[in-house]
Amino acid sequence: MIDILFFGPVAERAKTRQIRLDYREGLRWQDVRDTLQTRHPEAFEIVSIVAVNGQRVGEQDTASLPDGAEVVFMSAFSGG
Amino acid sequence: MNPLTNDAVRLQLEDFSLDAEVSALRAHSKRIGGIATFLGCTRDFSEARAVREITFEAYHAMALAELINLREEAMLRFGLIDARIIHRLGTVQAGENIVLIVAGAEHRAPAFDACRWLIDELKARAPIWKKEITPQGESWVTPHP
């Protein structure tokens, strides 16, 4: 399984905090995004930061996700 | 110990004491000659609206890891003797404390510089979001300098 987490304004727009997707070999975080973007377009409008297992990733990071990975789609931070 | 804490770097629901944190830093070493602090507080007015309270939400594991990394980076970058970073989560009433940075160095300049750098980097790197609660409703805050 792949766990997808949403926080703050992204969670509010997605109307959920967690989604689980079936794992398949070769799945990349970009594939997860493409799948979820169509389901939650309003949430993904404000997504600008992505983390896989607690590490920020970018478009250049194309490694396959391991089974059990945690993928988080986040909006710009506003702490402090 | 609260599971979100690791002493010098903490995410916590409850308020903190500036005096207690400065004392803890001073107890670390008598080589400290300058201590700079940044205390972020909840304003009761923002974007032309009254603000009653702010709710903070974090991606806990990553936020805590980022704050620990920030402290370690600041220690090396500015030659600090010690530093403490505390950020509250949950609901914070107007006028209450949000975040505290304490930086201790042999001299004032690196302490001031580290304090400014730490709060700027925290805002950019720690996955924390805030929502303002006003009499007119609630809204997530868009980051600003």
C-alpha cells in the first residue's frame, strides 16, 4: 500500500486527510499525483511541496516508491 | 517526555516560558557571552480583521526533523554554543506565544544572526500551517515575509 497524507489547507480542500492506494511496481510519486489530481483538483491547485517518507522531492526525483511509502502533498508552509 | 519533544527542539500544545528556556540555555555553558531571542506571538488583528485565535497544524514527524536539522545547521554555520527552538501547535489565543528561538554564542553578532536565520528558515522549511479564527470566519494564512 501507499499512504497519502494531506494537512492544513490541502486536507480541507480534499475533504480528507489520508488516502491509501494499492502498491504496484514502478509507481512514482508523480503517478500518485496524477491519479489524485483528477479526484481532488481543488486541493492540488495549492500543492507546491511534496515529501516521500519525510524527505522533500522534486520533479527530478523519479525513483520508484517502495511498498508502504508515505507520500505527502503540501501547500506552502506558514508556521512561525 | 512528550512524544513530540526532544528537549532543545520541541513541538508542543502547551505554552512555554521564555525565562525557563533562556535559563536552560545558560545552564549549558558559561562560555556564552551573548544570547539572542525571537519570540513570535499571536496578533489580534491581521489583514484588516480582528483575530480571536490561531490554529496550528503540522506534519509532525517531518516538522520536528526539520527543526532538529535547523538547529544543527545553525550551530555549525554561526558557531553557536547552544540553541533552542520551541513551536506551539493546536489553538493559540490572541496575545499568546507561538514560537521561541534562543541562540547563544560567545559574542552578540553570531547570536543575533543565527536567531534571524533560524526563524526565516523555520518559516520556509518546517511543514506547519496556521489558520486564523476571526469573528467573520476561518481562513488559512498565506505565507508572507
